[in-house]
Amino acid sequence: MGQVLFNGMYTGVQYSLIALGLTLIFSLMNVLNFAHGQLYVLGGFVTYYVYGGMKLPFFAALLASALTLAAVGCLFQIFFFRPVMRRSVREESSMLLSAGTAMMVESLVLIFFGEKHRGVPAVVNGVYELGGVFVPKGRLLVMGLSFLCMVAFILFMRYTKPGRALRAMAQDSETACLMGVNTARYAILGWALAAMLAGIAGAILVPISGVNSGLGNWISIKTFIMVMIGGAGVISGAIAGGLVLGIIESLGYHFFPGGETYLIIFVGLIVFLAVRPNGLMGKAV
Amino acid sequence: MAKVKTALGASLFLLVYLVLIPWLFRDQPYRLGVLTTASVLSLISAGVWLMFYIGRINMGQGGFALVGGYAAAILVSKLGLSFWVALIGAGFITVVISILVGLPLLRLKGVYFSMITLSLTETARLAAQSLSSLTNGTKGILNLPLPGAVEIAGFTLIPDFASVDKHFAFYFLGAFLTILGFAALYRVVNSRLGWLFRSLQQNEDLASSFGVDVPRLRVIALAICALFAGIGGAFFVTMQQSVYPATFTFQDSTYFLLYCFLGGLGSVWGAFVGTFVLFLSFEMLQGLNQYQPLIYSLIMIGMMLWLPNGLLSIKPPFFGPGEPKKEEARP
């Protein structure tokens, strides 16, 4: 049981990291980023090439993933989302645009990287044993890094000037603009940060579970589940949703080794949303 | 005058759709099959269009279509019912499921509704995979029989599909269902119900304060939407004579949205025009199949950037000039 809970925590921490990026864009611009899972996959592939292919140190690969994805995020905002959001008053437009970008990234990844499942050698080897629970060092590293990123992100949002500006935008974009926040520029920063978080999550995961081009949609769907559990647009909700999903998933795989876990999760989610449409911590819609 | 024009346009369209096209492609069963598929996909997309019409983005249409397909396949292969009963049964089952699911989920608005319906597509796929006593799991249900004959008092209404050219038979059945579906859609939109739906699209709270029973109407819209998906899915599965968990996927759900948007959300015929234009132009670009998702996604992004109101907004709509003009809804 301890092992199951540890695995749940391990999965949950990564999930939280992925959900943070989605939540950031959602709260800033009210855009649901369908491409989030695809960005995660892209981050994984960058690390695969830099760390597995070019044999550079893992942290260089991590940095490369983060920077590449931050650039992709900027481009998304500048070329796609800004023109559409500026002109359109309908929610549908931004959502379809983001579904389109998801499909585009996925097919580009498929064309350039192929459909093989790619893995890289582990960063650290060895296993700790704590009271009957096996804790591989690699997984501990993943948990540590994810945790570090989350803390860094929260501190950034809490105590720095750009962080404050982003929070102001999330609360009320127009008022923030009136208070002298350059909302256009900070929107780009928001996208860059969010894509970077997805990229980092992808990069950290490659040494353990590998990456393939078909993962994206599934990751996006999982992220949506987390956001719905936790409540959209709230940082604490993203983290709670990620942890909850990780632990439920781990328990599910333990008790139902067949494929029923996610079926049960979906049905449970529908019932849960009937009771609490805004999730655990969400604001009223 | 407008009525005459409408009638003229409609009969011209029927002439092309039911006479000219089958005649042109009489020796090309493959092309005919492609056109049949386009018909049925446009029928399924029409459901998504209706959800757009009440201001919801339904990303679960693939899931509903899959439910319809499996329902028909199970009714035919496990219970030995005839295709025609199964077709109606599939529609019925899909509607019941959509109502059960819709009652709690339609309370969610905007992005939340899209997220949960997207999950519905995955739920349907997983259910098809794991309930293997009913659905044969990943292997799917194969070798479905062709639709049999329908006779009333010794008079053959519809011949056995095995005894005639099945490509023609499927084309006409598909065309018939599609025409029926779009006629129903046109009727709904141009009725009192249509006005009520438009009021939901504009502002649900305001509509509610005027005494519109918003929750009931939302469920009605979803039920109609699911009915289209169920019938379309059942027909598609029978045409393919097999069904797998991957018959309708996440990607199909997104394509349905794209079809509607390409045609335009302002006109009832948007889903029809969008599906035919995109699906057929794609068939002509043989050899690009590998890049289909990429090209579709680029079209989708391009549409959002340069043509947000769809193809039918370019020139005055040819079909049905009597439709109400839809304003851009404020969020």
C-alpha cells in the first residue's frame, strides 16, 4: 500500500506541474490550451535529442527544452492567439484555434520525430528502500525537480514584479491595463512560462517513461481532468487536482489491473461535477 | 418571391444530390463511397452545429457516434435484429445516454463543457475497449450483415442490399438520412424552439429571467445532437460492416467542429457545405493522406485568422436565403 501511495505521489507531482501551465494560460486569457499535452511531448523530444542524441549533460537538455518551449509559447501568442483574440468576441474562436494548434504540433512532431517510442538512459541509478517501499533514485530526482519548479513558479508569481503583473491580469485584464501593466507583453510572457512548464515536465519524464508522438492528446485530457477536479484558473486547484488524479490513478491501477481505471475515473468525474461544478477550489463560473 | 427562390434552390440541390451525382459516379464505387461518407459525416456534424447554435462547443460528438455505432452493431450481431430496427434502436439508445449524461454536465458552461465533452469521447472509447463481453474489446465487432429488405404487405419498400448494387443503396440511404436530418434541423431552427435556442446562445441568464426553461432546452438540444450522432454512427458502422473502439476518436470530434466552422455557424447548411468541401477536396489531393492532420490543422488555424465566419459568409448563401442572420454573440 505504501508503494502504491508513493507511486501516486510521484505521478501526482508531475501532473501538478503540467496542470500549472494550463491553469496559467486559462486564468490569464481564458483560453483553454488544447496543445498543452503536445507541448509536453515536444519538450520530451528536445531532451531526447540533446541528452540522448548529443550526449550533453541532462541539465543542459532540461534548459534546452525549457528555452525551446518558451520560444514556441511566444510564437503561439504573437502569431496565433493575439490576432484572433483581438478581433473575435466569441469564445469558440480561441478554443478552435487552440484545438487547431494542438493538431498542428502533434502532426509536426509525428512528421519530424516519427512514431517510435523513444527513451534515454537513466540520469541516476539505484534504489532506496524505506520501510518496505522501493524508491528509485531517478523517480526521487523527478519529484524533487518538479517540486522545485513548482515552488519557483509560486515564488515568482508571488514576489516578483512580473509575477504581480500576471496575477493582476488574471484578476482583471482591463484594470491591470489601466494600472500601467503592458498586458500585450505580459500575455506573451504568460504563454512562454506556461509552455516552458509543459516542456520542463516533458523533459523530466523522458529518462523514466520515454516519449512518443501519440502521447499528447492523452496528456491533454488528463490535464483537463486535473483542472476539472481542482477547479480551473486557480494555482492551488491545479496542484490539488494533479495530486488527487495521481493518487487515484495509482490506486486504480493497483486494484483494477485491466483498462477500467480511467473509465471509472471518468464516470466518477461526471458524478463529481454534478455535485461540485467548479471543482475543489474553483471560482464560480 | 423568397419562397419561390428557396423552393427552386432546394429542388435544384435535390436534383444534383440525388440524380446527377449518382449518375456521374455510376461506374466508380470508390468515389460513391467517399460521397456517402461525406453525407453521413455532415449529418453527424449537424448535431455539433446545433450545439454551437445554443452556444456550446460539443467536443464529444465522436463519442456519441461511437455509442450509436456500437449500439447498432450489438443489436444486429448479438440480438439478431434487422438493421432497420437497430438503426432506430441506436438512435434511441444514444439519446437516452445523452440525456443521462447531459443532465449534470450541461450545467457546465463554456470551456468547462468542452473539456468534459472531450473526455466523453475518451470515455466512450475506453468503455468500448473494456466492456469486452459486449463489445469484443479492441478486436471490435466484424462482419456485420448488410441491411435486409423492408416489405409492407408483400410490396418491397426497400430491397435487400445484398441483391442490388450496395454502393448505390448506401449512397441513397445516406443521402436520404442526411436530407431528413437537415430538413429536421431547418425546421427546428425556424420554429419557436429555434428562437428559444438563439436566446440561450445570446445569454442564458437573461433567457432564464424571461421564463425560458433553460435546463430543459439544453437537454433537448443535446438529445437532438446525439440523435444525429447515433443515427450517423449506426449507418457508418453498417456501411463499413465493422466497428472498433477507434472508429470515432478524439480527432474525429475535432474534425466535426472544423466542418461546422468551415461551412459557417450562421447558416443551417454550414455543416453540410463544410463537410463536403473539406472532405471532397481532400479526397482529390491523393497522396497527401499522410499529412491530413497537418493540413486540416493549418486550415483550422487559417480559418480562425482570416475567415472566422465560414465559407457561407463569403457570398450570400445560395441555399435558404430566408434564414435569420446570426449576430456575433457577446460572451
